Amino acid sequence: MHAFLYASAGAAALMIATASPAQTVRTTLPIPPAPFDGVIAPDVANSRPMPVQPVRAPAGAPNVLLFMSDDVGFAMSSAFGGPVPTPNFERLAAMGQRYNRFHTTGICSPSRAALLTGRNHHAAGNGYLSDLPASFPGYMGRMGPDTATIAQMLRLNGYNSAMFGKDHNVPKSEQSEAGPFDNWPTGRGFEYYYGFIAGDNDQYSPPCSGGSAGSRRRRIRATCSTSDWPTRSSAMSTTRRQPRPTSPS
């Protein structure tokens, strides 16, 4: 099956995976390669290569939808007893799992960092807005390599990933097309990103960036429409669902 992570906070993230009966031990990431079980003989005719086994998600891996909305209180949605009718959220919640101990920080960059890493926002380096960093511990505006995101953990477990929408976790000095891109979504475990990385933008036609983790170049468009995001998300999902070539056994 395929599994997804879709995150949005004004931003959205997507992950896909195929199940595999192998690679059952996942206590260490990256998952160690399987021991060589082929044959190395003095000649090619009697040698047998080991079949390549790409990392896949565990059998029965669920689809995961992670959604974050800026400036909306925890109890606003009707899915959590709030006054704002959110029937689609209610349907999703009825099919999934509700959690009620997320510690929102009341501001977007720290909340997103806490959500993506599962850590206190100071431990994730985002005590305040990422584009207004301060040279104090916990306020550097960067998620360090020691604070892995859910995207990184799921990708190392065989998921594919993409993020769409607002990010706002990139310091201003790193937001240009020149990079560096370590703190862009594609540097934090997402294989593809399409959206805007600034904190505030035009509500309907914000400047958008797009690119994959394999490309160092991040194409920056003059404007994009938020209506593009569902289309690009669907296209990303379809592309990632295509069979991947594997070495013959």
C-alpha cells in the first residue's frame, strides 16, 4: 500500500510509501542494509548478486494527514468541540485518532517547529519567529540536525514526502534562490516543496517556491495561486505512486 503524510500550516506536507515484508527491524535510522546473501565466486558464471531491496514502509503502514492552520486556537474546530463548523475535519477525525495535548505556542514558526519535531519549540531552535532569530540558545530560528522532523523519520522508513503551502521556518538570510537550503522544507526531510517560505504574503497570489530535494536550485515564481496546491499535491501523489524499478533477484 501507499502511505502519506500531508502537513499544512498555511503549509502542507505529503508522504508516500510502499509496504515491504523485509526490513522489520527499525530501531535505528537509517535502517541498516541487509547482510549480503549472494555468492561471490572466483568467476562471474558462479557468482550471484544480492537482490536490491529498497526501504519500504512496514506492511499496513497508515496514510497520515498532518494539517496545521495558522492563528487558529486548539478548540476552534467543531472536531474538538469548538464553535467553527469543520465537517471535513470531523470526518477525518472519525476515521483517525484525536490528540489533545499539543502545546501550541501561540505563534506560527515555533508551533510548526514543535509539530514537525515533536519537541518543545525551544529544543527545536524556534523560540520565536524564524525570520527574527536571536543569538541565544533556543532562539536561533533553525531546526538543527539533532531535532529530526517527522518527514525525515518517515522518509527513512520508506515514505515519500512533499510539503505544500506556508513554511515560515527559514531565516531571512537563507530565503533567496542562492540558498543555503538546509533549512528549507527539502532540507528537513521533504522530497518536494511548493509554497511560500515567508511569514506573511498576499492571501491569494503569494510568491511561490518549488523544487525537489535532489535539485540544489529552488525555482521562485513571481506569483502562484493557492488553488494550485491541491492540483500539485494530487500530481505529486500520482507520480510517487508509480512503481519504482528494483534489481532482479
